[in-house]
Amino acid sequence: MIKINRNIGHNRGNRRVWIEGKSLANENWNKGTRYTKKETASGFELVRDDNGALKIAGGENRPVIDLCGAYVGKALNGFEKVSVVITAEKIVIKGAACAALLIQLAA
């Protein structure tokens, strides 16, 4: 199991979550691996599925997951970061409050 944090980026007016490299490859999420995306109350679950409509992009040595669109902004509304937990069977992406926001809310 691998745990990482990522910033939520922007691309062409949409929110974007980008995950790449060894964090994926170490759990065998390689280029061409198929999966199904499920929206949850706090983000997304990407579940390995041989018949899934989505697949890992990138190169053989640098797998990439690029979630970008209005659906990302809707699911992660109010967050600037995500926490990501990667296992061999699924990837869980949840909105994560940044320290600056927590300080602001506590004041």
C-alpha cells in the first residue's frame, strides 16, 4: 500500500488530479491496466477491472492517471489537495484539507 498527497491542478478551466510514476508501478498499475472509476462522497475510487472503460496512460516506465473535467471539480469541491491510497486492487482519492485552511477555519 502506498499513500501520497497531490495538489489538485487546473487544465483548460477544469480541476485536475494527476498521478504518475513509481507510486502506480509499485502496485502494478501499469500502462494499459483497465479500471472503473466510481465517485464517492469524498472523492473517487479507481477499481482494477479487466473490462473497465478506462485505462492507465503514459509510457512503460511512467504510468499516468489523469483525471480532468467538471466531474473532478464537483466531487472535490472546496479542496486544493487530495490524499491518495494505492493498493494492487484499487486507488482511493479523497479531498484533503491543507494546513493553511485548517488554521483559517480554527481562527
